[in-house]
Amino acid sequence: MITVAQLLGEIEQQVRLAKQTQNEAAQREAIYAVRTLCNLMLGEERPSAPSIPQPMQMSPVHATPITSLNEQPLQEADANGESLFDF
């Protein structure tokens, strides 16, 4: 479990980063991180209007096995055998 002290430490680190950087995008990212951490501490699930787009959550994809309708090996007139290495 994450403690309030850990969250406050991370907020302080992000504020320091926002103060030190000259890059506006990095500064906005650090400020958004502070906002997210504050919302987390206050128990809110999502901020109302994010200024930086959030990555989309991908749902897990369940692969279905492909089965052949015909389980017999393919027979060709010019083939030497069933193996790929039969020349």
C-alpha cells in the first residue's frame, strides 16, 4: 500500500522538476503528475479535464486457436514427402 508520506514525497519531487525545467511540455507533465497524485490522495478517480492526453487502456485480447477443417496433410503431385526438408 502506498502511504501518504510516499505520495507527498513524489509530489515534492515533481514540483522540483517543474521548477527546474525550461521545457514547457516537461513542466506541464510534472504539474499534471502533481495534480494526479493530489487527486489520488483525495480519493478522486479521474481529474475533470486533463491537459495532457492520457494513454488509452487496452483490453486484453483473447486469441482463439485456428483449427484446420482437414487434418490430413496436403498431397501434391510434385512433392517428395511430408517434410519440408524432403527434396
